[in-house]
Amino acid sequence: MQMARIELPEALVMKILSKLPVKSLIRFNCVCKYWCSSFQIPHFIFKHYHNNLENNSLNLLLRRHDGNTFQPYLSQLSNEKDQKNLVKQNIHLPFFKNAIPSVYGACHGLLCLQEPSTDKAALWNPSTREFKILPPSSIQRPPYLSPMEGNLALYGVSFDHAALGFDSKTNDYKVIRFVSFIYYHSPFVTRTFVNIEEEQRYAYPHYEFQVELYSSRSDSWKEIPCPLYTPTDLILGNNYVDGICYWKTMTEAYLGLILLFDLANQKFSILPFPEITGSCLHYYDNILMFNGSLSVIVCLLEGTGMSFDLWVTSEGVWTKQFSIESISGVLHPLGFGKNGELFLRDTNNEIVLFDLSTQELKELEINTYLDHFQESISLHAYVESLVRINGIQECEKHIIRQLAGDASNKY
């Protein structure tokens, strides 16, 4: 007896498909033309991304540096239950060979890779493996003068403190970055100083800043007015949420300020840090994202241990979300994973995980003692998406993926 064929409504089929991983959807592209075209429709891409967002389907990358070759690479952590937070694969970046790229984002599953010493940058969707090289900088650089040619000589140019975000007003993915020109006073120009303080200031480098904004719609950079305050420190992980980019900055009067940039109106503004009270004078703070909100983590040094306060802002008002009592043997936080799990680097140069619900510290067996630049290890979280960037598929001259040798991840 032949069984009756049951056909599901297309709307229900698309709803089911929107809950699947990107890897499965890419494989299903060959099922039929309708499915292939549907996966490229903005409505489906939006629905698929928000399903992953609601399910808290975070993917985690550790930015590291090989201790032998000094080359940067990313360790992707597994989110499988039986191998959770173990290194799944290592992703090498030959596009940035002999350089140390910074990772910015994620925004809608996209990451921005930026080499600080040059204007080399790229957008990358690690889920679809699409890679897009950004055009050269639009900013005109002054000539490099020798110390004999003038009072100030250009020593170098850096491209850093970038941010990747989405402008919902124009439906456009944008990258903003600060361009720093570093000058030194010429030692061959004779100068008389009033006092020792003036002479010491004269020996310091002189900085000039410009800002440029990249639009994915026009595939070009443009210079925009530079704010009065410029970023001073790197932040932990992502520095974008809901159309706003964030950086840590300061003035002579205020040490704790946050610089904001609204991608829609292209304007900078300032937000004060939360007011830290208490008797502990030994602390440092940093910006990070927690559950989709701008947050500040305050790290209090207490003997051999470290405790943490997390502050979250809503419409400019800071509220202390929680405190973590002293944890022994940790150096600094890396960021948050699923369910508020706090990743840290400890004094043994291992990555450890603090579970907020159980208040327990777990060793992840991710050793970094052979890594170079251990203090620059950073954690980056993204949610899988089908967002297209009009780039090319990964190739070995840009990205090389290597499966981890075994589950221990030990070198």
C-alpha cells in the first residue's frame, strides 16, 4: 500500500529551516532553486539570525599568537555539549602575515579584521566563510620627513580603535576607525627650554588624529570630523550595540569616560563611567558587552585574588548588575560567554571559566604558556548569520582552518 505524500506549507518549511545552523543551510542550497533563493532574502536572513540570538547560540573565538612563528591565529571553541569550550579548530590568517591584526565586532555575525600598522582591513563572516578585503584608506598621509628637514618629523601612522556596526537608517554595515599620525621633535633643531618639564614634554611624541568611516553600500571610506576626545584603551571584545559604537577615553579632568558614535547621525558624544565607591584603591576597569548591553567591569585587586563588579547602563543610567567575590590566581578577564560565564586568564597562563550560577571556577585545559603576547589574548563572541558582504569565499591566501589535534588542546 502506497503511503500518501504529505506536503508542508512553504511558510512552515521556511520557519523550520530558519532554525538550522548555517552549515546545514549551505548544504541545502542544492536541494532546489527556491530554497537557494529564499536563503538570500533579507527576511529569512533576519529571522535566522534572531532565532540564533534568542537561543543564545554564541560562537567563541580566542585571538592568540603562535609562540614559534609569532603569527596570529584564532582558536574556535566548541559549543557541543560533550566538548564545550574546548578548541574545535585553529584559524590562521595568512592575509595578515607578519602583522598582528585586531578583531572588531561582531555585528550580525560579521567580524572586522584590521592591521594597525597599515590600512589593510577585511570583513569576514566566519559562518558562511565569506571574506571581503576593504579598499585603501581615503586619508591623505603627510610625507615622511627626515629629522633634518623640520621641527616635527612623521614617525609612523597607525589604524586602530575600529568598530563595526549596522546603520539601520540606511541599511548599511559600516566600519569606523581612528588614524593616528605620530610625530617626534627633531633632535637637530636647536631649542632653548624654560625648565626641565618643558624639555621632557618636548621629548614626548606628538599625535594627530583623523577618523574615517567605511560604507559597505558604497564600498568606500570617507573622512569625518574627529571628536575632541580619542580612544585611549582597547576594550574587551565587542564595542558595538544597537547602532552605537563605544570606546574608553579620558580627559585631564575625568579619567573615566566613554566615547560614543551614533552610526545613523554620525555624531560623537560622551558618557561618564559609573561612579566607583569603596575603600579599595587598586582597581582597573574596562568596557565590554553583557547580554546585549553596554557594560563596565571593575576589577578589584585584593592580595593574591581579584574580585569583580559588573555595571550595566540603560539610557545613560548605571546599575550594578552583580559582584563576584575574590577569585585567587587570576590575572584579568577576557569577556563573557553563554549564560554569563566569565572567561579569565590565570597566573598559570591557562584560560579558566567562572560560572555565575554555581560560583565555581573551571579549568578549560586551554594552555597559553607557549603563546607569544600572552597579555593580548582576547575573546570574541559572534552569532551565526547568513549576512552577505559581497566578498569571496575563503581561500588559503586569506584564511586557513585546521582542526584541533585532539580534545585536550594541549600544545
